[in-house]
Amino acid sequence: MLFAAPALPLDEAGKYVAGAYVVFLALILIYVAIMAAKLQRIQRELGSLADLADRSQGRSTDRGVGQVREREEEIEAVRQGGRG
């Protein structure tokens, strides 16, 4: 007998369901924006660390796209080698 009637009439519940979806979507968008900002910051820091490492080894810090990709491949190779 407890489940005989809904807590809210269905015509009123729709507003709350729509509101819940809007809040959920807003939270997801905020989360994605925060993660994008963190990713940009990490990429900037990684680039500055790579430049610092190159300067300490006497290499030029003027990079083209190909050189950046080569450096990323070197970093990934080091990561893979460190795990195995």
C-alpha cells in the first residue's frame, strides 16, 4: 500500500527531473573545463622542463613541430623503459 501513489504528481515531477539533468550537465561541463585547464598547464610545464633540459645539455631551444614530436617520443620511450 505504500507504493500506491507517487510522492509527486507526474506533471510536477518533470520540472525536478529536468532540473536534475541541467545540474548534472553543468557539473560535467565544469569538470571538463577544469581537466582541460590542468592539461594545458601540465603541457606548458613539460615544455619548459624540456627546454631547461636541452639548455643544460647545450642544445638549441628553438623547436619546430617535428622536434617537439621527436622529444615527446623520447619521453614516452623513457617512460616505457622505466616501467618494464
